[in-house]
Amino acid sequence: MPERATDASKEVVQPAKTNKTLAAKSAAMKEPAGKKPEPAKTAKGKKTATASTPKAKAPAPRKSVPATTAPKSKTAAAATKPAEAKKTAAPTSPETMAAPASTPSVAPDPTATEPAATEPVMPRATPTGPEAPEATIGTDAAFATEAPPTAVQHTVRNISELRHFFRTNNVPIFFIGATPFNLLGLDRWVRNFSYISYYDSWDGAHPRVFTPVNKPYVEFESGEDINNWLLLNAEVRARMNLNVRPGVRPKVAMVFFNEETERICRELGYDLILPAAELRHRLDSKMVTTKLGNDFGVPSVPNVLSKGSTYAALRADADAASLGKNLVVQTPYGDSGKTTFFISNEAEWDNHCEDIIGDDIKVMRRIKNLPVAVEAVLTRSGTLVGPFLTELAGYSELTPYPGGWCGNEMHPEVLSATQRTRAMELVKAMGDGLSSEGYRGFFEVDVLVDLDTDEVYLGELNPRISGASAITNVTAGAYADVPLFLFHLLEYMDVEFELDIDEITERWEALSGADVWSQMIIKENSDVVQQLTQTPATGQYYLDSSGAMVFNRAALDWHMLQNESEAFFLRIHGPGDYRWHGSDLGVLVTKGRLQVEEGGVSKLNIRAKHFIDCLRAGFDGVPLDEDGLAIFTPGPGVKSQW
């Protein structure tokens, strides 16, 4: 394991042109009055990417500050909601913009104006101006018609038939989560694909994202809690059952779910198109993953499985397995690096022993490695392997958690040809082995390449949709054929198919170096506790001739980015929400690189740091007073939707 190891899984609405820019400078953080709160102990759970939030009853917000709700999360990426209040009204849309079908319309006040004194550093991502909405009708499935009622479904045998099947799909498919980040943009390929989201990053301007208006105060303990709450919400149920034909069962996908989610879906008549929760929870364990990998011929970094007790016992187990002095210790379920511990001496053991003692542990030799993420789909025709991505992990500019996952990069030099061949064999073997466990569908594998020996190891299995999907879905291979996730959907749709999975994988491997994409998850890395008064808007940005980061236009996703001077920012917490140590602020996606290699070590490049400084400068808020701080308990800053 490396010194900076990772525990990661993993139609444009165009407003009027603006010259608003966000200066590249550090945001001034106002420290809250009174004693700083101690962060709550991190919940043990599995990694994969969103927003975490405070758990305790929220303080009453100041009258001048709009308040909102915020749930509490589980593992780029969900949250506990501190307060209930109305948000300030967003700027009204032009008459040329139709109200999104998924959001209740409210008659705009034509006389309403935004006071200049409260104008944000960057404009809100609500469409304004005379330009008509831009839509790529020729390619986006959202604008396609359904298949004729008399059409007879036959066996899907090639990519052309697969594309036609989803472009004419008449079965409602919903992705449910705290944010729509993981599968955002998939509606370009799949007709009748929509998002049910707790956070509305577009303030009602995204036509395929639905967020309930009525969100009373609830303390969420996990991403599963948020998704179950959304499923039970009356507004959500009405939206999901809207215009559903008799006999048709809506399909539901999500990152996190449990047995209660399965029960709710059965009662409401939804098909949860994911492997069983019990199976997925078992496979989530790092101990189980290691044992299964050994059974499937997929080796891990040299390790020993043990029980956390004392430092002496740890050293005895490590010495017996010849693991060396520098060790990496992991507990079964962990998130964003928070249950991965680097131990070389007894003092380091003492720092972490409370999180280790009594748990099953995996003790590994610490190696200098390149962590690589790859998504795959286990289908009845075989295991299809997607592109390989490097990871951003442990950067203090992005996350307060050492070793914590904070993004991905895809570029031609991710792996050498030999490494890619070995890694692909490893992932396919893992997928084929999972079929014997009854698993099917989407999964993600973390691969570790030993930079000293060139060995390729299994790092971790994430049996779920991952944060890497955001990049996987915009590759040249995805646009030449279809996004990887469509093969997961195909596995759970009522259609027969016979596809040459090996041929598709080989073709995608040949196209793997054609694109460069990167993403980074930006968390609050200071001890500030504030209620936000202004945030950067969701939408498309660019770096102008002076180097300033400029808000260009509102956008529904990042698929329209053309070059590395452009970026898409997905806001998570907006005005009225709270930020604290470890909370998720947003996600930036761009076509350029965000890392540079120096002496064999990856570092954030100058361009990445510039983006981070610009975006952080766009967040501002007011500190909680002493009474508010006394009852404020921040939730664990863990990713759950990325």
C-alpha cells in the first residue's frame, strides 16, 4: 500500500452571457463563536460517493439567512438534515423555458428582482436571458418516441439493436439518491430515465431531476435512510407513478439500499434492479473480498487476516507472514480511507487502536503502488470490463481524511499494455467468480499495481454503482457504442440478449486511450461551522484569457465539455445548507488532467489547485452562535453517492 493509499470504490439550458468571475484566492473562513464541536465518530460502512450532514437537531437559523434541510450520509457521493425552512426564491426562468415536468410549477413574479447587495460571487445555475434552451435532439433518447405498441421484442444481438431498444424504451427507470451524480447524463441514451434526488443542484431547472418540495426535519443515519425516505415520500410516489401504464412496474436503481428498501419496493410495485442486499453486504467486507479473490485466483497484496487486539499480537501476525515493518491495517467496512490505518510502530498503533480492537482486520505489507479503479458488469453473456482510471486520494486541498478517495482521472498512460492485460484478466476472473455467488450486474474493482515489482493485485471490491461511472459514461467507447451501465440495465430488463462480450471489451480497450477526463470531490477541509449564504452555481465554467474562472452557462451535465479550459461544477450544498469539517461541497468534472507525476509520486497540478481555490472562494456563510454550536453535532464526512 502507498504512503497515500486510497480506500475508494468509486441538452444545455443556456442563460444570458455573464462576465461574473470568481477570483482565484482562498476563501475567508469565518470561525464560529464559542467552542468548536467535536466530530462524531465515523460510522463503519462501505465506500462509494455524497454529501454528509449534521445529525443533531439544528439550531434556529438567523432570520436573514435562508435555511434548508440536509441529510446525513454513509461512504463522491447524503446527509442528516439540521433545519427546516424555506429557501430563497431562485431567479425566474424566461418564458422560452418550459417548466420541468418533474417539478411543481410556481407562477413567477415578473416584478421580482434580486438585490444587488446579496448578489453571489458567481451567478446561480437557474436559466436566465433570452436564449432558447439548447438540446441535442438528434442524439438524446429523452426526445425519442417509444417503440410502436405492435413491436415484437426479439433477442438483442448487437450494439445497434441495444441502442434502439433503450432509445424506444417505454418502462420508467429511476436512479434514486442524495444527488444524481453517479449516472447523470444517462438519460441521453435511455428514454424514460429520470432521477429522484434529495438535493436539487439545479434549483428546479433540470427537466429529468425531481426533488420533493416538502422535506420536514429528519435525522438520517446513512445513504440507505435517505433513499428509503425518498421512496416513501408522497410527492416522490406520485411522480414515479405518473402516467405508468397498467401492468408496467417502474425500475429503480440506487447506490445504497438494504432489506427495508427491498420491502418498500415490493409493496409499491417497483422492481429494484440490483443484486440482493444481503449478498451485497457480505461481498462488501474486505475480509470476504480477500478470501473470494484467493478462491478465484485473484491475489491481494501480501497479507494476513486477524483480529484486532494488541500491538504485540499485530507484530506477531505480521512477522509470521513476513509483511515487514511498515503495515497497512483495514477493518471490514470502511469509507474514504477512514478505516485504513498506516502503522509502523506502537505510537501509531495507540493513535488508531480504538478503531481496530475487537474488529476482524486485514494486515498488509505496505507497498509503493498505483491505485487504479475499473468498473465492470457481470451479464449472462460474460463479464464486460470498462476503462481503467487512476485515483485522486488523500489530497489535503480536497479532503481532510488521509488516504481518502477524492476523485479519478482517465488518460492514455494509466497503465502500460502489459499491466492493462493483467488487470483485465484479474477483473474478468473476479466477475466470473462472482457469478458463482449469485451476483449479477454492475461492480467496481480497485486494482493496485506494485511500482517496484510491476505485480498487479486486487485492492478492493465494491459491489455497486460507483463514483467512477461519471467518467466511464463519457468515454469515446461509450459514445461509439453505449455507456457501460446500459449492460447492467439490459441484464434486468425484460428482454433476451446474446452479445459477444469479449469482442466489445477488446474494442473498448483499443479506444481506452482516446479520451482524457478527470473529476474531483471537494470536501470542507477546515474546522469552520457555518450556514451557507452563497455558493458557486451548478453549471459550465471556463478559464478566460486572464486565467479567471468564469461561469459560462447553466448545464444539465458535463457531456458537452470540449477541452481542458472548460469544467462542470455540480453543487451539493447550497445557500441555507450547513458546512463543517468533512462535509461535501461539490464535484468538478473536466477533460484535462488534474495530477502530475514528480519523482514517481502523484501530486495535484497547478491547474487543479487553481480550480479548487476559485470554487472555495465562492462559498461563504455565517457562523452559528454559541447556542447553535452547543446542539450542533456534525455527521461523519463520508462519501455515499460518488
